[in-house]
Amino acid sequence: MSGSPYAPHTASETTAMLDAIGVDSEEALFDIPESVRFDGEFGIDAKSEQAARRAVASTLADNDDLTEFLGRGHYDHYVPSVVDHLADRSEFITSYTQYQPEVAQGFLQALFEYQSMLVELTGLEVANCSMYDAATALGEAATLAERLRSISGTRVLVPDLLHEGRRGVLDNYVAGSDLTVETYPTADGNVDREALTEQVDETTAMVYAENPTVRGTIEEGLDTVGDLADEHDALFTLGTDIVALALLEEPASVGADVVVGDGSALGLGSAYGFGLGLFACRGDRELLRQVPGRLVGASEDSDDRRAYTLTLQTREQHIRRERATSNICSNQAWVALRTAMHVASLGPDGLVELANDSVRRARETAGRLDELTGVQAPVHDRHHFREFVARVDQPAEAIAADLEAEGYAVHAVGDHEIQVCVTEANEQALDGFVAAVSEVVR
Amino acid sequence: MSRQQERPDEQSETLTFEQASWVDPDGDRYEPLLSEKGSETVEVDSELPDDLTRDSLELPNPSEPELARHYTRLSEMNYGVESGPFPLGSCTMKYNPKFTEDLAARADASIHPDRSERSTQGTLGLLHELQTYLGDIGGMDAVTLQPPAGAAGEFTGILVAKSYHEANGDERSEVIIPESAHGTNFATAAMAGYDVVSLPSNEAGRVDTEALEAALSEETAALMLTNPNTLGLFERDIEEIAEMVHDVGGILYYDGANLNALLGRARPGDMGFDVMHYNVHKTFATPHGGGGPGAGPVGVTEELREFLPDPHVRATDTGYETHTPDNSIGKVHGYDGNWLVLLKAHAYITRLGDAGLADASAKAVLNANYLAEQIDYEIPFGPFHHEFVASAGEQDAADAAKRMLDFGVHPPTTKWPEIVPEALMTEPTEIESKRTLDQLAAAFNAASASDTDTIEHAPSRTAAGRIDQTSAARNPRLSWQALDDEE
């Protein structure tokens, strides 16, 4: 019988250790009643490293090789090699939560830098060092609104087009609270501000909007949404992503109290929905005491040098237990590290350029598709970021299936609507994609 | 006088350790912040109308060589599993096999979650295999992989329990949790809208069945337990406990934090647990990443399968598909969870197989028991399995831990569980050799032999000296902007 390849014991060491303990077998160390012992087999055959790699690779090869024009809240941007190599340094990736900050200054500083980048990008004073993803960050924002004494309402208002995954998670996060979730209408992709005005009142706890929206449109007049929430003592939570933040209106300047969204658009690639939840908020005392998740703060060490540590931990589950601001413990710290590395590698010029390219690519690609017979793009008479919805004369599901047969993936988002997302990761395939669309839409 | 000059005498039997540190010439900080190395403000010009865009953006602007050096220096001021032993109790800090990283880096592993099922048969196939492996390992009938962390798994499991009761027309209000349980259990129950009933331990450090009897009622939605418990003790009365919970119609929940003790030897499903979560970043060797990402799959009995999150992967005659379970609780993650973490766990399980998994628990328990024999601190409760909780006695456990840092080891979890005064909760895992355990024991014993003054001033050989927690919390400076405002 072979053992774990990662347990280093020789037979003689095992014997010496058993002797030191005073037992004659490993089995004797297990204090498990006979009646619940498992002596069966799982039927999993041990493999050599090479065989294990081959087995996983062989199954993965069953994924079709498609060029994806997919987005809707989760994006694929090119991740520079330097990010992979630095983030994979074992001192980072094999470390734990920084409960001993004296030996964890490196990761703490990197997370402090990540928080600072979000502070700059959002204009808000506080950012935590991660939530699981955009959907769970939205859920945390809602329960934060409920905890705030300055907010007495219980209604959470979200756009009718909210991504189904985000809506589903939000529903579960509020299930244990007094909050209810309601939708407000959108007009041509964006917030229908007149309709929203009708819905917001003193019973409102939170108003949630996104920029860009799930349909790729860029919001206009978000400051009026901020004012509306403010007038009725509701929290204004804005959903966005790390690239859009570099270009679109600064959340603080439109009155956002909380920013949530996806951070993994930089640093991670598609990764089958594996993400990073952004969470930033205003820094007044009430919010600071109620913010969910881990926070890294600056302090001094015994040599009076600036040093970093996890702080304000009395908000957290390991101290506050059932009165904690969230149950989150393990988070996405390593993804936040990657995202910070990617932001730093782009610098402000590179990041703004990437964001501007996202506007240009969506406009140009929509323009090219609009020239084809059987396609009108974009559906919404708005500015777009990275992606847009196109109307197709044929059923959208059939178009998506036909495009897949040609090697391209798009979203079918309505009976006759497809959604197309363009980044530097798929731009090189645009000519072939447009040609394929022109074939299948006829 | 600097910390280096104040060093206590070297302990001959311990490893000599010096963590790299990069001290800025100013002397009042270590490696400067990226922002201090050079930032740039750019005016934002765009084809968009001005009122839709921000005015400017200020961010660090390092060259790639500067960036590489910055993060390399930071990494040198960070201690990981590959730096040395990391016996953090309850955290199962195993070695993370390198080949799993190579698999996670594959291009065909990084696909968009909104692709059609017919084009993602590889990913769905691996997810389905992992569901099956985990179900077999835990003795559970169905598994969801969606929860992105252990606490998210708890939340999922408690929502499943809640939906089950609601489907029976049964509104229940309480979740029972042992006092010594993980903090996430309490927070999770509250998040799901339950009142928490805290359960004391008996004198042997196990569930007090009389107290449990008193706590159980028609209001009991679930009892959350970990087994072995946080003292490393197996709950020998587990079958009786399961019967008691089931008699009042409650659900028995298994917190998988300590599953490494049982691999191949006992299964929560066989003990009467109805729902469990797995911490793949503990038991199945995926890296902790400085605090995450993890993954917290949830296993359930056949009776609870219909409540699992949406979507769930299942096999068809020709491949794999996702479906919505009949009474699904809905979503706990925007997509399908932390896929790349799950992929690494799959690869680890495949590599070890039955024999390797059983050996992992054998060696984890052997290592904990051997280490316990070598250390001078008292260990009040036993027999323990993969971890033990020593008491620092007259010493402050947090100070003793700081002293251990000086010997090139990561200290145990401190001051928890509170049932042991000044607790040092220690879990060496199966990856340590006898020689490393001897060095680790020497570090424990050197700390144990240190006087109060020494441990209060420790550590002295780490990148940073003892950090002032109080000032960090009293005057929160959470960004470089906050530091600038101060100056």
C-alpha cells in the first residue's frame, strides 16, 4: 500500500514516532467507535503525478475550443505574465490569513495597496480586502444597509435587468433579515429615473444601480439616483468593475455610499466564473463599524517603523460570533493580490487606455454588425462599455448555436437578442467573428 | 537599541532564523508603498461626453522590473507553508502540490461560465467527478460545489436545512452550536435568520448530552458540530447525538474543518450527519492564498438533495448537464463557485487515491500525537487526533506565539478554544517529518522556557517587530491616502 506522496515519513521514522508515543500502530491513535468506522473503499486509484496531470488534462480537453465574446458581468482581459509569476511566489500563495502580522508584512502591505487602489478608483474612504464575488458583495451591501441605524427602511430596489446570479444571491443574503427585494424598471438599458423616483420613499433601505449595466450601457445622470437615495435616507450602492472605474464617473461624485462589483476582470481571466468581489464604502464611523470583511490598517512596530496588520477585527465572526457583520472568513485575498498587481502593471495611463479601448471596441464592433443584413446593433441608443446587445432577425438561440458551430460563443439574452463582449483577449478574432455572424444571420 | 541587539541568548537546539526585511533608508518604514515609489496623475480624455467620465486618475506607475522587485521583496517578508512548519490549529496548512497549479493555469481551464453546456463538457465532467469523490469521502448522497468558502458552505447548508423545514410546513427558530465551535458557525446561523443556542462542553471536552437534551426542542432547526471537535477529540456519543437531534426533527450539520483526521477511516454520513461542508483548502491541499480563495462544497443526504443550489451538475447518457433541483435554495455564488480551487482539489484527490487519503489522516494524527509528546506545555484534553490544544499556563498564549516566531516556525492558533486557558491549538498536518517536528517542538519548548520579559518583547528575528494592534484600531488608517492625510 502506498501512502500520501506528500507525507515524508520513512517506515523507521514512523516506528520511532509510534514508540515515542507509546502505541504500536497508527490505528491505535484513532479513538473512533467501531460502529462508525469506515473500512470500505472509495474506489479512487492513486496516480503518479504525470498520470494525474494527464487524466485532468484529458477531461479538460472535452471543452470545445471556442473564441468567447462573452461578458455580462464577468470578463476576460489579458493578464500579463508578471502577474502569474509574482502571485505564484510560494511565500504569497501558501500563506494563511495574517494572524501573525510580524511574519506577514508582505501580504498585508500588498492588500493595503489593493485597498488604496480601490479608494482612488471609487473616491470612497474605505475598501475591504475582498468579498467572494460581485454577487455576494451585493448581498453584503444589502445587509449592511439593514444594520445602519441611520436607515430605517427595509426595501431594497434593484434594476429589473439585474444579472440572475446576482439577484439569486441577493435573495438568499436577505432571507434571514427583514429586507425585501423589489425591481424598478429600466428604460433603453439604463435606470428609468422617473419610475425610480416613484418607488423610492422612507421605506427604502437601499437603491442599487450598475454602471456599466448588464447590457453594456453606460448610465447617464447617476447623480440624480444618488440624490434620490440621499433624500430618503437610503443607501446608494453602485455596482461596477475594476476597469470601468478608471473611466466612468467616480462613484463618490455621484453620491454612492457603497461600491460593489467584479475585481477579477483584472488579474484572473474568465476562470469559469471564479471572481473577486469589490467592496468599498464611505468612511464615517457608523459605516466603519459595520463594514463586512477583512481590513488591513497601518500601525507601528516595536522599532517605530510603519507596519501593517488586520484591524477592526471586533466586527468579525471569530470575535463577534453571531453579532458579526458577516460570516466571511476565507475570502479572495490572493485574487485581490493579483488584481492589484495587474492594476500596478498597467499604471494609470494603461488602465485608462484599456477602459477607453473598451468603449471604442464596443462601438466599432456594434457598427460592423449593424452593417450586416439581419442584425441591428446596438439595440440601446446609449454609450457602451465593452459589450452591447444586438437584435437579430432569426431566433437568438439558433444564432448562438450556429456561431458556436463556427467556433464563437455569444450570449442569447432575448428571443431575438444576442450580447457581444469585446476585449483585447478576443479582438484579434473579430474579422472572423463578423464574417461568421454575417453567414449565420441570413 | 534595535531589536537585533536585544536578542535573548540563542537556544542551541533550535533553528536559527532571520526573516528577510527591506528597510527603507528613512528608517521609519519597510519596503515603501507602491505609491511612495512613484505615482502619476493622468487627465482622463475619452470619446465619451465629459459628464459621463471622471476627471483624473492617480495611481502608481512602476516599470515591470520595479514591480517585480517590489512584490519579490514583499514576498520575502511573508511566511508560507514552504517557508517552514505552519501548525495553525483548525486551518490544516498542508503542502500545496505544484502540479495542481500547472493544471489551473491551463487555457482550457479558463472558460467563461455562460458558455453552453455542450461546449463545456470537460469542466462539467471534472465537477461531476469531484462531486462524486467528495460524496464518497463524506458518506453523502449529493454534493454541490458552488459555495466559495467554508463559511459560504455553512450558509448553504443552513439554508438547505431551513428550506427542508419550510417544505414540511415547519417554522423553526433556533440553531444549536457548541461554545467551542468556529466563529463562522454562529455568524452563519444569525445570517440565515436563526437564534443561536450556545451549548456548553462537558468536563471531558465533548458535547454535554444532558445539556443538549435540555437545548433541543421543536424550535431546533439544526445542531452544528465538528468531529473531531476543536480539541481534536472524537465525539464518541455521535450516534446518540444524531438520534436526539433527529427525534425532535432537527438537522445534524457537520463542519468539515477537521475532516483531515478522518479521511478513509470514518464518514460524517455514516455517523448520522445530514448536511456537511468540506474545506478543500484544508483537507484537499489547495493553497490558502493569504486568506483565500478557498472552496466549501456541501454534501447532503438523499432526502435533502432537492434543496441544493442552482445549478447542479449531473450525468446524462452522453455526458453532463446542469439542472435546477426541484426545491433549490437558489444561488450562493454569482456563478459556479471557485472553479480553479475545485480543479486543484480534484487533482489532489486523484493523485492520492484511496491509499493516499487514508495515509494522510494516519500521518496527520501520528504527527500531532508525536509533537504533543515532545512539548513541555500541558495538554489537558485527549485522546486527540489531528490537532491538540496545549495550554501556555502562566504565560500569555499570544506572547508565547510571538516568541515561537523567532525560531523560524509559524505558531499555533492562540487563545481559542477558550475551554483551555491560554490555548495553543496545534495542527502540524501530515506533511512534516520527524526532524521538522523535533525542531517545532524545540521552538515550543524554547518559548515555554522563556521569561515574561522575553516573550513580551518577542519577536526579534522577524521582518517587523511586535505590531501595535491597539493604535491600528483606535486610529484606523486603511489606505495610503489616509497616511497622506496624516502628514
